[in-house]
Amino acid sequence: MGNDYEDLREVEETDESKDSKDTSDYEDVCFMCRRSESVAGKMFKLPHNICLCNDCMHKTMDTVNQYDYQGMLNSPNMYMSDENMKKIQEQLGPIAFMNFSDMKGNNSIPNKQKLKKKKKEEKAKPIFDINNIPAPHKIKATLDEYVVGQEKAKKMISVAVYNHYKRVATNTMDEIEIEKSNILMLGPTGCGKTYLVKTLARLLDVPLAIADATSLTEAGYIGDDIESVVSKLLAAAGNDTEKAESGIIFIDEIDKIAKKQNTNSRDVSGESVQQGMLKLLEGAEVEVPVGANSKNAMVPLTTVNTKNILFICGGAFPGLEEIIKQRLSKQSGIGFNADLKDRFDKEKNILHKVTVEDIKKFGMIPEFVGRLPIICSLDGLSKESLIKILKEPKNAILKQYQKLLELDEVKLEFEDDALEAIAERALKRDTGARALRAIIEEFMMDIMYEIPKDENIGTVTITRAYIEGTGGPGIGIREVKRLPENK
């Protein structure tokens, strides 16, 4: 008898293994609420390939317990009058009473209540490995393919990232603890601060959290806590604490938390935020919620050490140029060879002359600036830089539109004069590279609307006259390939 039982168990196990192999790519679906197993959780397996989720099973059992159905599941008691059956169905509502014997062989019920599982997306392999970080010149060479200009900024960031991840990989060097070097990026709007950090994080394949300093407030006030930037990084790392502890946090609009001048009220979104971020920048163990931004949410907390997290703070710092000019023109005098007060008015990249004293005068507290030892100034974009941004990077704006029209089998070309006209209009808007897409969207709208109408169009050439509104684009007719004549 024991051997028969063991044989029977082996047969059942082989059947189950076959079934699991056949259905490994599929997940069960609840017969009543139609939710899949990935949404509703583990399913109850019932006869005739019927599955019920935990919620629907409990609802059914609770409804059954409200009434006297003792012995009702046995087949003799199922032969009741139609009136009684209708009453029961009305009382049960959407949860109809299930008779498994009636369901057998019913064509309305599919043989398999299963749904195909979604395949996990294959992530692209990173260009750089943080455990074997390449030399700074290689990091900069890769950044050159995506970011135009900003040579000094790319060089400083490449060295800072190289030193930081070399420090993370080795952890210690001859018992000398290497301090981390956070970065402060200064530059006018649209010069590529955020884009530079996004590109860097994509090349390194490390989790990146981009936070906005304008929404941060002191603890206890309405708004995001300072620790919320760490919870964003944890979410970007897939709630993997070890991976998050070697990530990058980019805090944008950092100039908006500058100390307010001539105010008697409590500065809960300015100086207080700077003070709250001091330990975060230096390196501390922070308790953050898993899967939520607020500590008040009923979710478990995890401890994240910010010692190996690279903090990059960026801001436009409007008005900082005037502070620098005031400092540089203090020694102005009268007579020949004297420094004049307006000598620096026409200098475009005056932010390169910034010092820690200028940033303190702007409203950043000394303790905060001291934890950002690398001050990186970005250049304002010139006409030549804007033209390069239009056509040189791997994902340049012009290449994007050329790809769009290629799908309609139309070749898009831009004359050099047209690119100059676009750059000139962008400079007038004074919003940096962001103005380029707005201008191109404006004059490309009519072209993108008209081209699908006519299948004879083969080429479109954008001219300066079209950009300036004094002419139209050059239109070329598509060449028709003739079939060879039969001799």
C-alpha cells in the first residue's frame, strides 16, 4: 500500500511539473473579478481550472455564512424552486452562487483561466562600470558626444566622478579615509546643467534622483522633507539600499533656498533647508520610507547611509553676476589706466570669476558652501554653440526631425543660413537651448501637417527666408523608379 501511495505521489508530481512547465509563461486570472495573479496575489485553485483570488473567496464565504445554507452544496439540495433561487441570487448581488457540477463541460468557461506574463525589459549594458571606472579623459570624451561646449565643466565633473567612484570601489586607501567631493554647478538657464547630470548617470548606470529645492521645507511644515530626496533615490534604485548608497542626487534650483534678506519671519524654505541638508551632504544615516515620500505613511522604514552618495547642486543664481561685478570693481579709480565700474558689463562668462564669498553674499550659509568644495561654472551659450547643439550631438534636435520625416520617406535638409537664423532668434529669447525646440516646433508645424497629404514630396529644404517669414521651404519631388521594359 505504501509503494502504491509513493507511485501515485510521483505521478502527481510529474503532472504538476509538466503543468508548471507548460504554464510558466502564464499567470492565473480570478474567475470573478478578472484580476491577474500579479495584481490580486496568490490564487485559490478550484475544480475545473477555476481560480479565485483571496478577496473574492472571502467575500463569497462571508456571504454564504450570512444565510442558512447548511447542506446546500450537496447535489440533492440543489433541486430547489426557481423562486427560492431568484431570492438567493438577489440577496447575493454580484456574487452568484457557484455549483461546480453544473460548470463541468460548460463552454462559456475557458479551459485555462490564465494570462500571459509580461516579459521583463532587458536593460542596456552600461558604458562604464563603477567598479572599474575609466580615466577622466575617457569620461569626458564620452560626454562630448552628447553635450556641446562646457569644456571646463565637463573636465571638472569627469575628475570629480572618477575620484568619487574610485573612493567608493576601494572604500579606504592605506587607512586614510578619503572625503567625498560634492559639486555646486552655476550657470544661466538652458545651459545644460540638468542634461549634463542625466547624461552622466546614464553612462554610469547608477541610480539618479533629481529633486527640486523649491518644494523642500523645514521638518514639521507643509512640503517635502529634506530626507525625501533620499527616498527618491531609493525608489530609482528599485528599493535596493546597497545600490542607492552609490547613486547620484541632483538638487536643482538650489539658489531658491538662499537666505531671505531683510525678513523677520521664520525662513522655513530658505536658510532652514540649508541647515537641514548639512548632515545629508556630509554623510549620515537617514531613515527613509520604502515606497513613499512621507514618513507619516504606514510603510516600513529603511536606513540609507549618504556617505557614498554624490550630491550635485545646480542653480542659475540670478543676480550673482552683479555681486561679482561689485567685488571686482571696488578698486576703480579716475585717470589713465584706471579700472572703470562698467569694465565687466559686457563680459559674458563672468561666473567663472565667482568665489565662495560671492556665494555667501548671495544668501548661502558658510556651512552649506563648505560641504560643496567643487564649484563648477557653466558658460552661457553663444550663437556658435547653439548651432552645434542643433546638429552635432547624437540625439540632436535636427536629427530627431529628420528621423520623423524618414518614416514618411521624406528627406529633410537645413541650410547653414537657416541654422544661423534659428540661433539668432534663440539668443533673443534668452532661455538658452530650451528656445531651440520652441522655435523649430513653430516653423515645422505646417511642414509636418502638409507633408503626409502629398505622396509626391521627396525632399524638404529649410531656408533662412522660411525662418524669417519672407519665403517658403524648398520642396523636391520624389523620384519614381521605373520598371525595366520587357524586350
